[in-house]
Amino acid sequence: MTTTVLVLNGPNLGRLGSREPDVYGAQDLDALRAVLEADAGDDLRIDLRQTDDESELVSWLHGAVDSRTPVILNPAAFTHYSYALRDAAALVTKAGIPLIEVHISNPHARETFRHTSVISGIATGVIAGFGFGSYRLALQSLRYTS
């Protein structure tokens, strides 16, 4: 049986590869998709999405609850202030569905405003600072929590 994993990416992550490559690396979302699909094997299917729209991200989390789909979430800038996103993510974890918060960079090694996450407190786990490896570690962890 194949399990779908929803890999959700927030604002500005559609600009990976060109946006601050010294912070986020030189690879884009297509490269991330390829890495995750290679890691997924036969037992996991990757559904990778990106949006700059907070309401769309909230809707995708609602859909994860309804379909009981585990989530890897990079909330990007929404990490620091979106209580709507936090509440939608809480619906996922309160339903007993894993939700792993990931970040490409280490927010705690950056500007002070990035040190606070409104998502971390309700996430199943948080992985940050390993580039695309953060997503890979999250995918691996879902094998043990799903």
C-alpha cells in the first residue's frame, strides 16, 4: 500500500534556486521533488505543492485532515505570524496525523524575528537547517510515525 505525503511550501519558496542562494541553495522546487521522489521508494508518493497564498495553504491542510494524509510543511514567512495556518496545522496533529515542520535554513541562526514559530508548538516535530536534507529527514521520520 502506498501512502501519499503532502509536502507543502509557503510564500517565496517558488523562487528557490534564484532567491538568496547563499541561504536557500541553488536548487529549485523541481530538484526538491526529484530528491523526495527518489527517497520515497515504492511505499510513499510525494504530492509537492507551493503557494504564496495563505488561504490556499490552509485549505490544503484541511484536505490533509479529511484524507488523513501526513504533511511535511515549510510554512516559510507564515511560520512567524500566521495563526490561521497554526490553527489549520493543529487540526492535522489533533486528528492524529503527523505534521513535520521543516526549514531549509536554521531560523535560529538568522534575524531575531525568525526565531519564533507559531507552528512548532503543534507540529509533530521540527527539522531545520539542513537544506533539502530537512525535507529528506522529515520524509524518513514519517516512515516511523505514519
